[in-house]
Amino acid sequence: MRIAIVKLSALGDIVHAMVALQFIKAVYPDLTIDWVVEERFSGLLADNPHIDQVLPVNLKALKTDKLRIFGEIGKVRGYAQHGYDLVIDAQGLIKSALVSRLLAANCAGFDRNSIREKTAAWFYAQTVACPYDANTIDRNVKVLTRPLGLEVGTHQILEKRPFLFFRPPQIELEDYFSKQQSNILLVIGSTWPSRNYPLEKYLQVIFGVEANFLICWGNEKEHWMAQWLAERSLARVLPQMNLNDLKAVVAKSDLVIGNDTGPTHMAWGMNRPSITLFGPTPVSRVYQTKINKVLKSPSAVDPFKLNKNDFSIGEIPVADIVALSKQLLPTPAAETAES
């Protein structure tokens, strides 16, 4: 049997869906699984032993060049030649539903009461019900496993194996990581300004925890932010990285602290300690574990209508981040034993 998963974006959402693969393959080891994804995120899926082919598309480019639609349709029709027995749309958008339907007639996805773009459900031969405001990881796991007749429980997800894989990075990590101190990766950017913890408070966190701080960035604005912090502290700005290198950095970090955004969620996917800071977005997007914690601002969040003008993330006390960091970091005795 051959299936295709359609989960186009975004980085954190793809991470939350990928966890389902290990449970699927545990029951159906011979199942062939391809994954359709926006090409800028394809590196996240690369080297995963549970994925046979990563199939990139560039639907985002259609926003600025409508004529590219014919090329993208042709690309998807080419992928359809693989002969899929089932296509599962884990995105729940009209564009992802259209891609799914072009791949095969037998499509599955969320029912109309479980997604914002309800028309997408018209394209599915079978549907999965899961409240839109339910935990994001649970939603992704359900839509990917129920069409295959599987039920995956919370305890299984909590006991997951790491599922992000990487090759040797292009950057020399030894030049950035300390052997004498714990290494903390800061993820300071996100898609909305209101999701970003204030730089001045990140600076206080750096001063509050004795560790080697590294800062990653994804665009010029974030690069400027990272440099601002580095100029005022001993924190170091990492070079521009591809997704393979980012996975390698997360895997080597003792703790990841960051906003509600993809690189922070990658720590959960790799079973690395993390603190995710939430302001205008719901904490139901993640699973909390012994090593993966969240801190939420005092504002109320409506998951059906997020408020991009909610800057309450800045109200999270620096002292709470510092205290939680010290709890999650390895003790000096543990570090000595490991070395």
C-alpha cells in the first residue's frame, strides 16, 4: 500500500504531524509513505527513515506569480503517477485539499466542523472529526492515523522516540558549543511581532543563567535582533543555517528557549529540553513533558480568532524563565559524568 501525506506548512505544524509516522510504521512497516510539502520546509522531513519520498511544491510563490499555477499543477499530477491508494490531507485548507484530490480520488481529511476552511472537506472520501480547538499534536495524529484504522493515545505520544534526523552539519558546531558550560539555544523570532518575547527581557535571561547562549535566526530582521543581544552580552550569534544544520544545533543544545515558533517545537520533536513562551497563541499547541515546559502570559486566547495585537508575552516574568531554565539544565555533577 502506498499513501501520500499532504502537510504543506508551517515548520512547527509539520513537526507536530511527523510524530504520527512512528506509530503508523510500527503497525504497517511495509507501508510506503510520501509527503507533499512546501519546498522551503522539505529539509525538515529529509533523512526520516519513515518517509520514502519528500515531494516539494511551491504554492507560496503563487501569491506573487499566478501563472506558476500551471507548473505546480503539472508537478502534482506528476506525483500522482506514483499511484496512491490513499492521500491524507493533514492541513485542512482548500489548497491542500485540491492538492490531495489531484494526487488520488481516495482522500481523507478533517470533517467540515474541524477546520476553518470548511469547503476543503468536500474533497475527502472519508473524514475525521476532531475539535479545531483541541491539542494541535492530537489533531495531527488523529487525522493521520484514523484513516488507517489506528488509535494513538496520549501515553504513546508522551513516550515517543525522537523523529527529526540530520546529516553532519555544514557549520562547525564545536566552534560555538562550550564543553565547560551548558549550552542554551535562543529562538527569538516568529511570524508575528506579538509572539516575540521582548529583546530586553531575553537579555535579562542571558544575564540570569550561567550558560553559553547561542542565538539562531531566519531572516535579516531576526539577524539584527540576534546581533543586538550579542553586542550587549556574551551570547553568540549562529551563522545562517539550513534546516539540516538547525536540527543538528537543536540536538546538541542542553536547552532551547524560544517563542511559539517552529525551531522551538523542534526541540520537542528531538526530545531535547525546552521552554516555549506563549502570548497571543494557545498552549494547547504543544505537549508538556518533564523536559518540555511552557510559560504563558496572563491574557486569554480565543483559538478560533487569534489576536495579533496581544503583546502580553512581555508580561512573562524573567524570573520564571530563569528559574525554570535552572531546573531543566543538567547539574554540574551530571555534566562531569557525561564528559
